[in-house]
Amino acid sequence: MTTVSSPSREPDNAKASKFRPDIQGLRAIAVLLVVLYHSGVQTLSGGFVGVDAFFVISGFLITTHLLESLVDRGRISFSSFYARRARRILPAALLVAGLTTLASLLWMPPLLLGEVVKGAIATAVYVPNMLFAVQGTNYLAESSPSVFQHYWSLGIEEQFYLAWPALLALGFVLVRRDERRLGFLALVVTFCSFLLCVLLMDVSQPWTFFVLPTRAWELGAGALTAFLLRSGARWIQRPTTGLLAWAGLAGLLAVGLLYDEKTPFPSWTAALPVLATVALIIGGTAPGGMNATRLLSLRPFQFFGAISYSLYLVHWPLQVIPQTAVGQGEPLPLVVRLLLGAVSVPLAWLLFRFVERPVIAWPALRQRKAGVTGLAALAASVALIATAGGVHLASESAATATDQVASDAEELSTDPEGTTFVPSNLEPALDAAKEDNPAIYDNGCHRSQASSDSSGCRIGENSEAPLVFLFGDSHAASWYPALAQLVEEGRIRLDTNTKSSCPSVDVRLALDGVDYTACEEWRDGVLERISEEQPDLVILANYAAAGAESIVGGEGDLPSLWRAGMESTLSQIDGPEVVVLADVPHQDETPAVCLSDHLEDAQECAAPVADALSSAYGDAEKGAADRAGATYLDMSPYLCNATSCPTIIGRVLVYRDAHHLTATFSARMAVPLWKSLAPLLG
């Protein structure tokens, strides 16, 4: 999921940036693209490009204003500039952030409030985008998004506003007050940012998506448009130039319809909506009736353009909080999501009418020194931080278990009933589940997405014990604690070969829309080591559903493509015994989050067997294993009963998220796993 950036409005005293109805209409189109996209309208699968349109608009208007100040007065009044920006952006943004924080306390599960607090504080200090970059958020495919995730774009703009005026002022001095030369410097900065954006996509999509250096070129494109329109080029004033507006409008709508979550983004693909927006802005200045201004000046476009910033702020929490309240496992119907999107319109108008516009014109701030506005902004940020602190205290005091104690069987059995409450002796505790990872995450043996190191890690001191290779993605890593227990007992030696988001299945994958070449290199290297070292047993374990959906060109029969890839991998393993380990059950949402809201009714958080076990991918892997003479091993009878797959068995929490075992429960699986592996190892 993606959000729209802050559609900031024109500066107060700008001649060339005087009100343009076509830009107001453009704002309307951009915000409606995003709101409808977030409301579940699948036809607009690329509606997230509205953010790029707003970046261009902001860069154009701000640069126009700053250039007027530099050329007319020879300087920029930084204090006045930042005071105006603060009055326009912060009151509505911080008010909505505070109300969102309080609404989260009322309706969201207690275990999610920690993330809400982090988001609120990051928003209060104007760095929400950096928070999501550090967390590695995948904006286009996030299944449990933050209620503050839409503030990332506001962070980008705020950071741009801090840097861009100073860069322009410094450049103006360096080029001896020559506007044309200053435009060339702006072109160089914009191109460098674009180049960094394209190159960094192969390194980290989240950092490319969220940080200013890789998104500044979009605002820079708007800035270059400002330089161009001030240049006096004759072709701009030709009536036929107005056709650019129609071309831009068509281009923006086309990418909104054609792009989707698999599109590499931002990268070079972001250039298409950016150029479309530039064309709209340029075309709108042409004289005559060949431009799109008449269409964009219609009252509905003007209305939505006027409230676009407020609509941007309120629509996202209206989508996220209700969905989280009912649980991610029960997607809201399209009609409900559309109604929530519709409700955001009158709320946005109220915010626009009684907060956004009045504060801009409030004499108590506007007619006083800029420092007064700065102090007011600081006070508002402190108030938001205080609100977040109160929510944190409330979440810390919330119970995360009942006062009941659960018994624990010495050995796991098939057809588990599951514990029907959250016991006080739960292991790990709900608030510790997220960190209950296998040891190979901490010691570096589980390879990151960027790594192609196929050297593996080996444990086991019993030289007589059979050598077992564990080969797969993070779902294979989930079985490490069980296998490590067998190593400790001297039954096996273990060579771990696991890598994030990289299955052992021989398929070509895209990660965040970019070819995952590091995965192919790593997989080939592991297969080569298996061929050289000839272990006694190779265990393949993978997250089939996610892996298949990431196959390049995999729009067809994904289970069949997955089976073909598994058959290819098995054909390259010659000599050792091979076990294809069935995937673990998939829960509807993170069990710990759900359980924090259902302490007395844990069964409410257990996924039905029909939903938890993917028969299509299971059949595909079993078919591939049978054809290759490998063993297909399904441990789900120890995880599920006839009707559901419990989240708590005995006093142990089974899952650390929706589809990974906790390290604690995995270790408990050592005994049943050995019962199945022992016959294969003689």
C-alpha cells in the first residue's frame, strides 16, 4: 500500500505561483487516485503514483516562490519561508496524528500500540520516512501497515523544504546571480538524485522508496519546470503547447491503471508519472483553449483539490484502524472500504474549513515574528509526543496474559487441541514473540537478502554423526532450533544454508519488483557445495505461497511453476537422500497481536485448517518429490487438528508471526522430526 504526499499549497506572495485552477484540479486527480487505490479499487492498481504528482507540484510551487524572492530581492527570508510552511502543513498534520494515536488506543490490539507510539514520535520530529526505511517497510505489499505510514511523504517534503532553499541561495551566489546557471545546477542535483534512485533499487527498495536523496529528483523535476516556465521560451506560449496537458493527463491515468505492486518502484518507472505531471503543468500555461484547464476547473475538481491535503491526512487511518480492529485475517468488504473512503471526504472538509485554512490566516501567528510560529509548532510536536507517551504507558499496563497456568506435555503429539486461553506461563510471552528467532539470525549464518554468500555454517562435534544440509528460505531457518537440538544430542551434524526471501526452489524471482539475482547466485552456490560434499541428507523447506507469487512472469498457474522449480532443484541433487519438508500452516494474522486482544479466547486466533494449509502448493511439492524419488515430509499433524491450527499448544506459543514458528516451539519439534528422519539416515 502506498500513500499520497502532502499537497502543499501556493506561497502567499508569489506572482508566478498565483492560483492556477488547473493545478488545483491536478491535485484532485492525484488525491482521488490514492484514496480510491487505498479503498480497494483494484482497477486503479497503480493509484499510488498520486504521490509522485504531488511531489512535482510541491517542487514547482516552492521553487517558483524562492526564485521570485532571489531575483526580486536578492535573498530568501528563511524565517518567513519556514513560518509559512509550518502554518500550512503542521496544524492539520499534527492534529490528525494526535487523534489517530488516541483512536489506536481505543480500537487497536494492545500489542500493536508500541508501533503506533513509534510512528507518532517519528511524525512529531518530522522523520516518519526514516522510521519506515530503517524498519525495511515494503510500501507496495505491506499486509499490516502502520497508521502513520502515509506520513512518510510529508517527511520527504519537510526535509526538502529544509534543504532546498539553502541550496538555491548558495547556488545563486556561486553562479553570480545568474538564474540560467542556477537552473543548470538544479538540473545536475536532480539528475544525481534520479541516478541514485535507479542504482539503489538493486540494493534496498525500502531505503530507495523512503529517503529524501532518492526521491528529491521528483521535487527537482517540479523545480526544473519552474525554471523552464520563467525562461520565457517562445514555444511555451504557443496554443498547441496546451496539448501537453492532455498528454500528461492521459499518461497519469495510464500509469494509475497499469502499474501495480509488482512494478519496480520508484526506480526509473517513477519517471513516467513525474513527466506526465510536468507536462500537465507546462501545458496549463499555454494560451487558448487547447489545454485541459477548462476540464480541471470544473467544480468537483476544484473542491477535491482544495481539500486534498486534509483528505490525504484523514483517509488512511480510516482504512487502517477498522481493518486492524476486526483483524487482518478478515479483510473488509469492498463496499465497506469504499464507504470509509467516502466518509473521509466530509471529515477532510471539516479539517480544511476549521483547522487548515483558519490557522494559515490566524493573525496571532501571521502578524507576529516567525519565532512565534516556531514556538507554536514546537509546542504542538511536544503535545503529540506527550500523547504518544500516554498511550505507551497505557499499553505497558495492559494485560498480555490471563492469570491461568497451562500444563505442558513432555512430548508433542499429533492432533493437538490447543490451549484456549493465554496462560501466564506462556513461552515466549506475547510481547517477546517477535524476537523469538533461531540463533542463526544473530550469529550471521542466516543470509540477508543482499548476501550471495553460499558458504553455509556447520555445527556438531560428533564426527560419526550423519551430515545434514538445511537448504531454503526463512521457513527453513524456522526448523533450525529443532535440528540444533538433534545436533546437541549427537544425532546429526548440521550445515545450515538459509537466506531471507530466497527459496531452494529453482525459480527466477523478483524482490520488490527487481530481479533477485543474489538469490540465484546463492542457490547455485549451495547446490554446488552439496554436489562437492555429498552430505547424508538434504532438507528442503520453503515459504511456497510467497515464493511462487514472486516468480518473474508468474501470472499463470503458480503451483505448477513452483512444482517445475522444485523438480529442477531436485534434479541437481545427485547422491544424498532428500527430504522436502512441507510448509508450516499459515495463520490469518500475527497470532501474538490477535491473542493480545483475545486473552480468554485463544481459539478465536487459530486459523481453520482449510485456510492454514495450502493444498495446491503441498500437492505441487509432493508431486515433485515423488517424481524425483525424494521423501515428502508433512509435520502439520503436530501443528493442526481436524478443524484448526492452534496458536498455543500446551504453554508454548507456536508462531512468532503469521507464518514462522517461534524458536521455542521449533525446538519442541525435535523429537517428532527425528522420528521421521531417523529411518532415512540408517
